[in-house]
Amino acid sequence: MDGFWSLTMMNERQFFVDNPLNRYAIGDRSNMCTNPDGSLDIYVQHADPGPDREADWLPAPAGNFNVFLRLYWPHSPALTGEWTPPALQRTS
């Protein structure tokens, strides 16, 4: 994804929820670890994914939650609908 972006985590009432990392958002300036092919996996989950994936973890509450994608100065494809963000994928 080009440009500046962030994912923000909130509970079902739109409040931040305490978590072990005190992390409520993750984005292009978060020093995440990319995969060898340049792609990025972000772990949006309650359980700690382990020390090798913690840099890419956005801690979620145990119950319902909302994730917001914010684009700052988006490029034209995001504005015209040519590009849409990939959906969250449940892995377990």
C-alpha cells in the first residue's frame, strides 16, 4: 500500500481497550516486519502471536471489536475505487 496509513483498534463501543503493548494503532511508521516477497501480515487478534510476530501485532480485545483503516493523502486509485483494502482473514 502506498502512502501513509494506519489500522486503529477499538472495542464495540468505539473506545480504546487496554492491551499488553499499549498499542491502539499500527501503520506504515510502526517498524513492522515484511515478508521476503515484500508483503505484510498484520496480526489482529487477542492472543499474543509470539515474539517473532509481535512487531506486526495489533492487539484486539477478547470480545467484539472494530478495526478502522485510515489513509492519509491517498493516491488516486484509493479515491476512485480502483484499489480497495484487502479483507481481514480469519485464520483460526
